[in-house]
Amino acid sequence: MKRAMIALASAILVFATVYGFAASLTVTSATLGAGTSAVAACQSTALNVTYTPSYASSIPGYESTTVTVNGLDETAPKCGGKAIRVTLANGANTSLGEQTATLPTGVGTTQAFTFTGVSAANVFGVHIVIS
């Protein structure tokens, strides 16, 4: 009986110690976190994407050679000077190719990207990120 009481007292002591240590743990924003927030666009007008295909005997077929993003507001308070990333995606939304650039600051409204080896038949979508 005495051994059972000592074992029980030891178990309670260990539990209380572990509980006390766990209660003193804190989580701060510097450790790890997740969440969502609305991000304002750098412009309010819609973008338009055009493709210029060219024949590639290596595919064989047409490839999406030049992808042009039209309708950009490249002025300084808007999208000018920001990074832009264009990704071509297939029907499963998997990346077929990606190009990046920094938008110039000025009055321009277009930015062209060159892709090689991306079959035009496989392109089902384009993703554009300006940050």
C-alpha cells in the first residue's frame, strides 16, 4: 500500500510539473502563424492577356511564345516599379512555365513575356501576380 501511495504521489508531482511548464508556453507572431487578409490591388481596371503563338517543330505544334499583359497602370502610385509574375497553367492548374519582371515606372500599359517550349494546346489559364 505504501508503494502505491508513493507511486501515486510521484505521478501527481510529475503531472503538475509538466502541466506547469505547458501553461507557461506562449506563442508569438515571431514563431509561426497562418491567416488571410484582403490585399488591395495596385489598380482598379481589369488586365487583358494576349498570346502570340509560333510553330515549333520540337513540340510539334504551336507554342505560346509571347504572352503580353495589357491594361497595366505603370504610374508610380499604382503598379509602376512593382514585381510582376506571369504563370501559364494547364487544365489541372499546374504550372507550365513562369516568367518574372519588374514593371517600369511611367505611362506604359503593356508588358511582354517570352516563353519557350510551352505547347499552346496545353495552356488553359494564366495567373498574374503583381506585388
